[in-house]
Amino acid sequence: MLAPKKVKWRKQQKGKMRGISKGATSVVFGEYGLQALSCGFVTSRQIEAARIAISRHVKRGGKLYIRIFPDKPISKKPAETRMGKGKGNPEEWVAVVRPGRVMYELEGVTEDLARQAFHLAEHKLAVQTRFLGREDLI
Amino acid sequence: MDFAKVSVELRTQSGKGPARRNRAAGKVPGVLYGHKAAPVSVTLDPAALIRSLDKDKKRNTVFALTLGGKEAPEQITAMIRDVQIHPISRRVVHIDFIRVSLDEEIKVTVPLHLTGTAVGVTNGGNLHQGWHAVPIAAKPAAIPNKIEIDITNLDVGDALHVSDLKLPVGVRLLLEGKEAIASVVAPRAEKEAEVVVAEGAVAAEGAAAPAEGAAAAAAGGDKAAAGAAAPAKKDDKKGK
């Protein structure tokens, strides 16, 4: 699973998810992309589950690009613990995804296959998504 | 040479307030610059612009912009330099036009199309396209709709480079010849991919904070389960 190699600070505050994605809003590396339409935390497990779903569906063909990285630690208090006594322990890594972010890109496969693969992947992710192609209209 | 005709209006107000009012009215703000002339703020109808685009040239269409009202219209030859598109609605938000002269070269990007099916792909390889559009310099009339390259003879491990492109007359490529355009690479087996992920996971457990935290949490959970009552009493006393 994806995780930072080392971090300066072990714990972070929750933060806010306002607005839309600052960058990575169009397909750049591949031919087709999976774009987020809502904001949310996508965990490293979800990113990995979606990657496996895509790569198993396209089998040996195509190349997959992952354009999100889980760099935010999420802490959690142990079960049956009273409040207080400091912040909980880091439990998982998440990527903060805002609307418009292209999370996955595929190249070297047909559009139908890419649509099917991304359809499987979107069920693994905690955000609403849509299929996106390269824009050549204007 | 045929030009796409679009009429644009002068825009006197700038800033996000007037720009939003323009968009609400179905117009799009834009700017026209280049050729050492002062930049001009304009508004235009995006639907009319998209209708007038050349179907083959698309973004590289040369426009004859009619600037100003009915009283003193000014004809300007221009091309699209940049288009801002809203990430979610995918509507045009802002357009940059650049003045062009038909006698001078202009830098544009032209789509690169790979034709044929590579031998390497039929043998099980994956096609990787490094450049989907290539930057060129050409006079407006000489800009090609697309650049095609045949990849039929490309086998696994082979690559086509920029130096292999055959360009039309009057077109100059703005890339170095050794840049790879397309290559066929051997597919990675699923087992291999799983091994790579497993190695990454081990490394993460050694280094990353949540992995340590998870272990600590698990240990803490066991302790809590073993002696749940006693710590609870201590907490109560401290609370009082």
C-alpha cells in the first residue's frame, strides 16, 4: 500500500475540504481518466483496491497512472477509551481529494475497456467519480 | 486561406465580478494580445466560437476576429493561445487569443496520431505513447491538422523517436530528435506487480508513522481489554 517513506510530523489536524481541486483536473499522462466529483479522504487501502480492480480487468494490456498519494495520517483512539489523554495513534494514510481531481489514468486500452475498468474502480473509492477522456474539442 | 469568423466585443470592466456577470449572461471573458500591440479585453459567445472552429484543425484554427461594434468594426487575424476550462462543468471559462501574421511563424501544438497496429502489441507488448501532441513552428497557413506516424514495424523493446517524424514542408519541430514518441514495452506479469506492492508495504511498515501507531494501538487495545476496570477507576478519580 502507498505511504510516505518518512514524515516530519506524525500527526496532523483534520483540516477542511473546501473548494475544487487546484490542479490535476485534466487527463495528461494517459488517454482516459477517472475524475472525482466530490471531496473526501481516499485511504491507501482504497487506492490499492481500485488499482487491483483496474489492473485485473485490463489484464496485461495498458498502463495505469495513479495521480493521488496518501500523505495525510489519520489518527484514531483505541476502542473503549475515555476522552482526553491526548490525540490517538496514527492508523492509516489518506489522500485528500477535492472535486475535479483526476485520480487514475489509463493508456494503451480501448475506451470500452477503460470505462469498464474505471466502473469497477469507482466502487472501491469513497468519492463520486466520472469517466474523462482527453479533450480535443478546443 | 479561409478564416473562421467570430465577433468579439470590447470589455471595459475587469475582475471577477464583471467576469461572473458576463458568464451568467452566456458570454465568456477573453483577452487578445501579441504583435507588440496593447492587450485588449474582450467578451465573446463561446457557442459561436466552438461552432466556427475548423473540425480538423480545432484549436489551431485561424480566426478573423471582428472587434468592436457595428460602427467601426476592426478585423484581426488571431489564433487561440490558451483556453481555461472549468474542472467540473467542463465549460469554457476564459480564452486567450494571440494576434498572428500570415507571414510569420507561430508556435503551436499539433496532435500526433499513431497509425497501424504495432507488431509488438500483437505479440503481447504494451504501447506507450510519450507525446500525444508535439510543439511545432509554422506559418498559419502551413499548420497541419495532425502529424501521423506508422507504428506497424514497432516490436517489443523498440521505440520511435522525434527524428523519425516526417513533417510537411514549412513545418519546424520544436523538440530534440532523441525524444521518444512511442514505444512498445513488455507487459509486467501480475505476480511481479504483487511482489512490488508487497515490498512497498514492508518498507512502509518499517518507516511510516501509522504502521508504528497501528502496532502501538493494537498493544494498547490488548492492555485495555486485560484490565479495563482499573484504568477506568483511575480516570474517574482524576476527573473528580
